[in-house]
Amino acid sequence: MTIKEFNHCVDAHADGLYRFALKTLGNEDKAHDVVQDSFERLWLKHEAVDNSKSKSYLFTTAYHACIDLIRSEKRKGRIEEVKEINYSTESHYSDIQEILHEAIKVLPEIQRSVLLLRDYEGYSYQEIEEITGLNESQVKVYIYRARIALKEYIGQIEMVL
């Protein structure tokens, strides 16, 4: 990969990589760090990485970095922050996007990652298989379970509106 190809790769994939990291981690600063680390790792191996595989390399690197961050935070034993939505006195809430983001946050890390790759970033099952290292049937099962959990969390849309 040449310098010109690397710069084109940054222009083409930085936004999508950031969105994926932000949705996975839920923290802007950590998402920026993951994106920066992913591009740094790509640059360190730019001679060995084929330009046509750079997107897959970046998302695989970001995926593993996000999983590592999530696991390291769990080990630290942080006290969970109180979610205001659980103590809301309103019976009807109209910000569907915020409810969906809250629902995504409660998914297990693997379900959240594959769901975001499939539904937000538009990857095929085979591409998700490459990025995560899971086989295609596992990817489909995790996506199915994530969607069921989201439906249960959100409930009937008429009740939300």
C-alpha cells in the first residue's frame, strides 16, 4: 500500500469506522482512540496489507480494539452509571432514536458488534465473518438474538409513541 492509497483509505473509511466504534463503545473519546489506533496499525503494516483489503483490515482491527476495551472495563469493576430512562415518570416517550440507542447499549458485546456491522454499516454475513472470526451461522444467530432483544426492550411501537 502506497502513501497515496493510505491517504485515500483514511478519507474513504474514517467516518464509517468512527460510527462503528461509537455505536459499539458509546463514548466519543474512546471511539476516536480506536479509529486512531486502527489507522496507526494499518500504517505500521502498510507494506504487507493489500489496498483492496484495507477496509476489512481496519474494521477487524477496530472490532478487536473495541472488544479489548469493553473487556478491560469489565475487569476494572466499574460501578454502572444510573440510567435516567429507568427512573422516568413519563409514560410516553417520543425520541425513538434515543430509545434504540439505549436498547443497543444493553446488548451483549458480540451481539451489539455484529448487529452494528450488519444493520448500520451494511456488511454482508461473509464480511462480518471475516471481521469477527465467527462462522456465518454464528453471525446470523447473534444478529437474530440481538434483534429479538431489541424488540423486547422497545416493546410495541404504539406504546412508545
